[in-house]
Amino acid sequence: MSNGLETLYQQKMVTNADGVKELIQMYYLQQVGPADCVALANAYDFAIHGDLGGVMLVDDIICKIKLVKEQREASMRSGRQLIKCVLALGNNPLVTQYHNEIIKSHTPGTYPVSFSVAAQAFGISKQNACLMLFYGFGVSIVGAALRLGIIQHIQSQKIINSLKPIISNQVRQYISKPYDLIWQFSPQADIMQMHHE
């Protein structure tokens, strides 16, 4: 879940707090916003209407766009675990149906789509779900940077706080985009993740 940070650190490409912040910003602008946020928002709209087919369509698209095997598999593991947890906490028909399709290998169960189904089931607004997606992604990289000793705790909080305007802007920009406009482009980061794998 560190998105190649270990490799970037080993190759001395990210060695301090500024580098960690720039890495997260790059992912926000080139992957999380145009891909994961758009997927979450569209899957959420389908989930509101109980449209499992639409949810599965978005799930398939976002899975296929994640070219790095480790990133794709991490998204699926996280998404599937999230849906299992939500299933254990209540009886929501769409969550049950989606979980059944994951079990049958009819849909991949990616994290952004699973998160949208969970958020809708718990009555979390689409905007708040998108904000939470960005926040969680940033925290995962900051956590990895802490474990590697690149940054200290206070620096991690400063990084997260400094990213708030970017998160807000990205959610505004992508929350209403249709799923056929999902894209991501970060070739150097993809290569680093492949090396990490």
C-alpha cells in the first residue's frame, strides 16, 4: 500500500518530507483524482439506484486501468476485506449482492468501488466518501514514510494538513465526471512500483 515508496527511497528519489508530499500530490493529480475518485463517484451513483450491473462495470474498468500487478492486487485485497467487514455489520441487499459477485469472481472488488458501496450503505455522502478516499490514500503513504524513517510524526501531520486544498480541488474536479473519462498517467511511478514488486 506504499505505492512504490520503498523503491523511490532506496534509489534516493524521495528522501525527505518535501519529497513525500510531492509524491502524494503526483498520485492525487495523476491517479487518485482522475481514476479512483471518478470510479468511486460513478459506482456510488449506481449503488444509490441499486444498479449492481453499473457498480460491476465501474469495478471492471478501474481494475483494468491499474496496470501494475501489485497495485491492482492491493486494491482488490483491500476492497474485498472492506466489503466483508461491511457485510458483517449489517444486512444491506446491494452489499450482499456485490459480495456474492466478488466470491463468484464475476467482479474484482476493487477498493474505490467497494468503498463507494460501503459509503452508500452507511449513508455517507458521495462528496465525503471522495474526501475520505483521498485522505486514506495520503495517510497510507505518510505511514510508509514514517516506517521508513523518511519523516517524523509532526512532519507527517504537516504534510496531511498541507494537502487539504489539493484534495478539495480534486474532489470538485472529478466528482461529476462520467466513468468513460477515467484515466491515469504516471509512468515513472508505475516503473518504480514494478521494481518494488
